[in-house]
Amino acid sequence: MADERQEGSSPIDGEPLVMSPDLQFSVLCDDVRQEGNGKLILIGLFEAVRAKMFPVNHPLLFIVNRWRNGAGTFTELTRVVSASNEIVVEGPEAKFTLASTHTSHTVIHRFPNTLFQAPGTYWVEVDLDGGLHRRYPVRLVAEGDSAE
């Protein structure tokens, strides 16, 4: 027997389908622009920051997260933490809705004047609905240090 339920509904009494989305990408970059056709342009993607001395103030940092392949309403929270888990910067919670598994949603976080106290490994953390969804490193490197 074929499943006759409509897309976006669950098999129980037609309740709305809730399916946790995939994080298609999360990137650090220097700037984000949008073309007239709606396409995003990510400028200056990076995974490490070099500085002559510390502490260093990064003038403008963007973290761009794209969610897809899910359905429902979700809350995202993105932050950068130090190696000792101290919050360096944290964005506001971003609520978004994916109407079906065929839609996507992009959250753009803009962090001006981010202060990094010392070289080392920092972590970008992306939470979804209160739980850690993705964590990845960003290295802060003193110029002249060959470790990257």
C-alpha cells in the first residue's frame, strides 16, 4: 500500500513533520555580500588568523551557517570559545523554519571587533535547539610561528 500522506506531515494524525536539519556548511569569512539574484558571495574564507602580537582585535568576522534537509522550527546559537571554553563572542539566537526537506535557511552572524587574547586553538560551536551540533577549530597564530 502506498504512503498517501502529504509531504510535511507525519504518519500520526497528520501532525506536522519535525525532522532535524543537516548543517550543510559553516564557514568563517571576512565579509558576506548578496548579488541581485539572491546568491551569497563569501569573501575571505579562512581557518586561521595570523597576528604580530596578542591580544589581537579581529575587526570583522562572519560565520555563515546553511541548514537544509529538515522540517520544522529550530533555534540556532553560534559562538567562538577559547581552548579553556571561555566564550570569546556569541551571536544572538536565530530562530528559523524549514517548511519541508526541500528548503534551506542561511544564518549569517556578524561579529565586529572580536578580541582574541592569545595564540592557540579556538573553537566555533554551532548549537541547534540547545544541543551542540558542530564544533570546529580556528587557529590563532603568532607571525613567525610555523605551526598552523
